[in-house]
Amino acid sequence: MPVSRISAAFDKARSDGRSALVSYVMAGDPDLETSYQVLNALVENGADVIELGAPFTDPMADGPSIQRAGQRSLKAGTTLKDVLALAKRFRETNQTTPLILMGYANPVHLMGYEAFAEAAGDAGIDGTIIVDLPPEEDMPLREAYAPHELAVIRLATPTTHEGRMKTVADGASGFLYYVSVTGVTGAKKPVASDIAPGVQMAQRISGLPVCVGFGIKTGEQAREMAAISDGVVVGSAFVDIISEMAQGKSREEIVESVARLTRDLSSGLNRNGGVA
Amino acid sequence: MDLRNTWDKWPDANGRFGEFGGRYVAETLMPLILDLEKEYRAAQKDPEFQAQMDDLWKHYVGRPSPLYFAERLTDHFGGAKIYFKRDELNHTGAHKINNCLGQVLLAMRMGKKRIIAETGAGQHGVATATVCARFGLQCVVFMGATDVERQKPNVFRMRLLGAEIVPVESGTGTLKDAMNEALRDWVTNVDDTFYCIGTAAGPHPYPELVRDFQSIIGREAKEQILEREGRLPDAVMACIGGGSNAIGLFHPFVEDEGVRLIGVEASGHGVETGMHAAALNGGKPGILHGNRTYLLQDDDGQIIDAHSISAGLDYPGIGPEHAFLRDSGRAEYLTCTDDEALEAFQLCTRLEGIIPALEPSHALARIGEVAKEMGSDQIIIMNLCGRGDKDIFSVAGHLGIDM
């Protein structure tokens, strides 16, 4: 079911003539109830796939926005088990939207790959992106995932040359996450024409849907990226909205702002009607 | 698995020391560390590279460093003969420059013009800034904001040497956060930047190449003790933060089964208090900063901040080869508290006229017990890996003396 839930979501977007909207939020930022309401707002307003961030003390690939979100989440006491429980709660009312857990290796490693795979499968997680488990290191994870049909979603980047892309594609499942810039999340602004060749190579070699992420914040940027990819990942922009709760905005206001941004992003992803 | 007589065969082709090590980095960095490995293999076979290293070691760093018989300390403890390997006499005052020279020469072979480094106490930062000044390279040093405050003399030194210092506010503003920020910079500036890692940790091939560059310590010590005593030592000892000075001393002796390898971790206020930096004695295996090794972490796999009086040992992990040597039983790892290190610092200063850094003071604090267990016909070599000039202000503070 899980891997097929991911392909069904991309198939549906494709048959609608658009790119999929992949949205990222940090679980437990600033608390689990807000995250739960945000997840539902994302889905109701057009998100096709959800990446659920699991907090880690040392997020080496993240820029300041997601670093701070992780710190807020940890300060609230969020654990990996809490993130899985949030996924399970979301699944009670939603059986179709793929849920991808995104995080770093150490908490998963400490829980044990088998135990994690079982718990994630049980929670209705469909796959994971573990930033610091490159193909060279993720074999034990893949073995643990196999019985639960969890997807191992890998990253490709502008430094991934053709030979390397074969390594990245071999054993990847679900979709490929194409990191549009060299850098951390939310920092640089990607340029569609620069990355189009890399995305095409990733599509050709992997045969998987390829989503583009890092630095995409507006409907207009999303539209540009949608023209060259199967999906567009937006993370820091959502995280920035949610961070305003720390400045005193109410949960209702935050959820409404998330809904508005989702609609804005989603409306830009129709390839036929796009500007590109 | 029979590990005997295979100690120096590690790491394997995947960068593993048994179950430890590896390459746990974001995909953006994978092509870079694979390139670095290729370049390092080429350099290892290049006599020019070795000749350049030898020349700089001799005329710029001042190697070989002396092997000194610490006569009064030996008498004081009344056990084994204690020798110091005097790496505190190196240019820049510590062992760090051995490794910086090697990495910067590699960076130049790779055509990189910008060198980044992380630093805790500032010793690795100073050594990197020094070598960059020597070769006219741009140098950016990431340093936790807390450490910038408590290591002002080294911050000024680095600025004099032309380095840019980036205070890191994220996390708790110490060494691990500086390393996170250096990795973020590297991932952003992949084309022109070389990351000069200060200890024998990080993704493969760093633990191997840092060990190899630091092994000059053990190779010299071995030659010198054979000349002085006509035989190998019975034990070699060093302090451990990330563990680069220790692995540099241990590695040339690792095949000599009769030589005990003894590392000393910083246990801060005591391992039982949770305020310490003893990853092997108080941590669990995990994944951080590119390698699988022992880490200070909580039950959810979140990294716990280390604590040590010595900024150079204030790190929640340890090089993967030490994790391997510990689990396989080849090396022993003891601990030393802040207070014990302070006492040893003063003892060595008074008895030998050598002001040691707080880092090797941790090894000094355990050397008496180890020496007493051994007979007076036995020999210990301890790496005095840094000098204490940088620490006099903080030691004065701890002793309640107003300078």
C-alpha cells in the first residue's frame, strides 16, 4: 500500500495535467495539535503529498527557518514516537495522501531500523527521506523497509553527475527529491533553466517522479518549477508562517495562513495554464 | 572475527572501522568526499607530496618534536618511566598543525582556493589560519559563539593571520554547532571550498587521512624510544576529544600487541552527573557529522551537549577508530574530571617546568595511577599534545585568582 499510495498521488496529478504539490512541515512545531490541524489544512487546500519533519538537534542540511522549527519542536518535547503518533492520527481520517517522514539518521538508528519500519508502517507512513543516509549507507534501512513496502526516497542534487545518478536511482523508490540548489533548505533561490537538465536526467535514469525542492516559496516560483518537474516541494515558507505563533499569532490564524499559501501554490501548478 | 594482526588494515573500502565510521552525509557532499578520497590515494603514491610534507614538517613546524624523559614526575609517582612526546613545541603550540598541513596541501592539489574549518578551543582554527596564511589561501573559521567569548586570544590570533571568524549562534554555540555550520557552508560552496576537519572524525576518508597525517607523532616516538631505551614502550597514553592526537600516537603501535594503548576522556563534573564529554564511557553508538560512532545522546537519539573544562575536548562524539579500538579491546579508555585535570595541570607545571594545555592535563591526571601499577622497569609515553598558554586565563578563573 504505502509505495502505491505515493505513485497513485503522482498519477492523479499527472492525469490532472499538473505537478504535485509536496508540502513540508516540522512535526510538533510549536505543538502536535497545531501540526495536526496544519496537516489537514494542507490536504484540504491542495497539497498532494506531505513531508512530515522529525526534529533533530543537529540538522546539518537545514537553513535557519527549519533549524529553529526543530528547536521549537524539541523544546516542546516532541520525540520520534510522537511524530509517528501524529501520522497515525492523521491516517484515521485520510487514507489517500502520502505521508513522508523527513529527518536525520540518529533517532531512527537508535530506535533500530526494524522497529522503526514496523512502527512507521503501522502509523501509515509511506516512505522516508533520511538526509544523512546516502545510498552507500541505507542498505540496512532498505532491508528493514521491504516487508512494510516503505519507500526509500533519495536526494539528487546539482552535484549529482550522470554516473552518480545511477547510484542514487538504484534502490530508490516512491519519488526522487531533486535539491534545486547547492546549500541548505530555504537559503538560495533556484533558477528553473539551470536545473532542468539535471531533473530530466534524474527522470530518465530513475524512471521515478522527480520533485524539486529547497528555496521555493511563492506561487510564481512553484509555477516555474512545475513546468520542469513532477512535483514541487515547499517547506521553509510554511515553516515561516507557523513560526509566527511564537510571536503571538493564534493557531486559527496560522492554520488560515497555511491554507491560503497552499491554495496560492496549488493554483500555480497546472502545467497547461502555467506561464512557463 | 579475528582482528589480530589486522589493526592497521582499517578502514575498509567503505570507510568502516568494524561497525564504525562510514559516510553519513547529505547527497550534495557525496561526490566531494569521493573526489577527496581519490585525490588522497593519488597523493599517498606521490613522492613529491610526501617530500613537500617532510620539508614543511621539518622547517616550518619544527619536527621531529623531542621525546623528553619527565624525570621528576617519574620520581614523584614512583612507577614506570614517563616520557613526554613534546608536540606542544610545534609551531602554533599543538599537534593540530600536523593535520592542517596535510589537508591544505591536498586542497591545493584539488585546486580549491577557500578553506573552511571548525574550531572549539581555537587551536585547530589557529593552525588552519596559519597554514592558509603561509599559502595565501582564503580561510573561514566557524566557532561557537560561546567559545568565541571564552577563547579571545585565539580569536585575535586567527584574525591577525587573516582568517574570517564566523561566530555560530545556533544550538548551544559550541564545537558541534560550529561543525554543523561548517558542513552547511560546505554544502553551499561546493565548487571552490575545502573543509579542513580538525579531528579524526567525520565522513570517510577524513578519519583515515587525519590519522595518517597525525601518525607522524607515533612514528617519531617509536624511533626515538628505540634509540633512547633500545625497546618499545609498555604503554602509550593520550587525551581524547575527537581523538586525533591519540590516534596519531596509537596507530604506529597498534600492531605491537605488547604496547598498551590508553586514552583518557574528559568526564567534566563526572560521568554520573551527565555533565561530561566522555562519549566512549558514557555514550551509545549513533550517527552524527558523517560517521557512526559513540555519541552522547538521549533516549530519543537527540544529541546531548558535552561539558568539559577544556574547550578542545568539549565534543559529544569521538573518532570512529577509537570506537572500534575500544569495542575490540585493543585500547583502553579512562576518564578524568575537570578538577583532576586542573590539579595535573599545576603538578606538571611545577615539577617539569612545562605548562601543559588543559587537554593533555587529562592524560596527565591518570598517568600517575597507570605508572604506579607498572614496574619501574617499564616505560610510558604520553603525548603532550598542546601547551597551556591559551589556558592560563581560564585556569586562573577556576582557581579563583583575579589577574
